[in-house]
Amino acid sequence: AETDEWMHITLASNLKLDGERGDCNALRRFQNSIIAFQDRSISEILFNSRTQIPTGDGVPIEIANSGKVDGKRVITNNSGCVNKWSIVEGKNALYYVDNINKAFYAFNGNLENLSEKLGFTAWFKEKNKMGSWKPGSLFNNFVSYFDRIHSDVYLVGGWDTNEPCLVYNETLG
């Protein structure tokens, strides 16, 4: 019998997140990191960390841990994401809707509240819903998309509304 090594998950490859911060709603890749989104927390999963040790001849030796999860680094406990459909990866950042704080954020190594910075906080607080998606039902929340050609992030209200689509251009900020 053939074995698919990608499906061979060892106990050394798991991690428990802080349950007080809510469920793990999504894992997203950003640059060379894995980012975990919980209801009220965002963490970087430390996977296959490498350490370079300088040597006398100037050629560094790289030590890896053979594809294991080392732990996590909490990015924030003040923001998170309930709705995995609102997370989108742009060229320069991860964008997501924080339904609990009622804000639209960008993460590029640092967190930036775009709804506050760009002046649509009141609109966002009014239109923000906590609905969850179920197949065959109307979706009363936000969905995000990214246009790689124009570097536009589209923030679309749920399909059961007639709300406008907000567009954020990464190049123009």
C-alpha cells in the first residue's frame, strides 16, 4: 500500500491555541508565515523555525527542526476574525474584518485599522453583522476579494443586501 506523506500527521505537528480567545476560524499564509485567526486573537504559528549559527570560516550553519510546529507568537489579543470569508491575501498584507470590534484591518507585520484610518468607522459599525454562512442560506456578513491586476481589495456586504462594495487600493493606500 502506498502512503501519502503529506497526510501523515504526527503528534509533533499540532498546536493548541488559547481557547479563551475563541475557535480557530482560519489559517492563512502571509509571506513565509502561517497566521491563525481566532475570534479575539491573531497568532503566528511557528513552523519549521530555522536558526543560523555563525562559524569561524564565515559560512553559517542552518539548523532546522524537521517540519515541526515550535509554538506560536501572539500578534494581538485585541483583534480577531469570526468570518473566514472576510480574510483575503493581498500583495502587501492580509486584510480581514473584525466583526467583534467592527473594523476592517490590514496585517503586514503590523496591524492597521483601515476603517478608522480611512474614515468609514461609522458606516462599518452600522453595516457590520455577525451572521455565519451556511450552504443554501443567505449570507449576512462581509466577503473580501483581491484583484491582483489592479491591487484592489473588494469588501462586499452579504448577498442578501443591496449595499455598495468598498474598494481599497494597496498602491494608493
